[in-house]
Amino acid sequence: MKLDQVANSKNDEFFTPKYGVMPILKYIPDGAKVWCPFDTKDSLYVKMLEDKGCTVINTHIFNGEDFFELVNSEICDWCEYIVSNPPYSVKTEVLEKLFETEKPFAMLIGVVGLFESQKRFELFRDHEFEILYLNRRISFMKDYTSGKTALNPPFSSVYITSKILPDKVMFEEINKKEILVS
């Protein structure tokens, strides 16, 4: 069974804790216009980017806002950066659409099997991208109200970026003791 199918149980929603958002923030300029396409207003991506002075538009399928319909919309035209943690089960399709936009983006994605799909292999071969490795595995939250991590995937996550990092491969250390919610 494919790992994508295992991860795509009834819930493909993994909320990123503060320590998982922090490593990418230094690469997004203060005051940038950012679209967080898989995020509610409670997302720590949204809150932490706004705290950095960025103008953020968040959209989420739970609000009837489908990334695949919006990726060719005014929102995508407006933004300078696209940053989020996409649903694991559609990561290939998300990456495909993001590369088509030619916008700088950063997506937190599970690393296991990332380069083992022929379609993703071709996407990475044919497009400019960078990868930000983290020193620890990210534990995700079920919601933002508890502030506790509860979802511990059996794989590490990395940021796949395009036109954001200064080097093709970079490494960042995360501190899991950072406060989980703002």
C-alpha cells in the first residue's frame, strides 16, 4: 500500500506547530504578500506571517475554498509567496500546480517517498526547487485549541521551496520546546 494512501485516512489535516513554521519565516521577507492556501485564520502560518508584517490571505477547503480552483485566480495573481502545509494525499498535484504558477513557494511535506514517484521525479527534474531539511521530526497538532501535538507521523518533513532559499539544499534546527501556539 502506498504511503499516500496510509496518510490519507479520513483526515488529511495536520496542523503545524510553531516550531515547524519558524524555520521558513526567515526566508519570507517582512511585508510580503503571502497566500496560505491550506489554512484557516487560526493557522500558525497565518498568525506568524502576520506577526512578521506580511499581508496574508488564507483559504481552506473547509470554507469552500479549493486550492485547485483558486490557483489560477486573482489570489494567486496578487500574492508574492505561497506558504503552507498541504494535504499529504495530494502533494503531487499541489506541487504540479505550484510549479505552474512560477511563484515562489514553500510547502512542508513528508520526505518519505518524495522522490519515488515518476511524476514528482519529473517535476523536480524540470523545475527550479530547493529543500530545507530539519534536524527533528515534526509532531503535528489535531487542532489549535489544545496547543498540544498529538499526530506523530513515521516520517520526517522537509520544506520543498521554489525561488525562496539561497542554496539548493539547506539545513535548519528546530527547537521542539518552543511554545506551540502564540
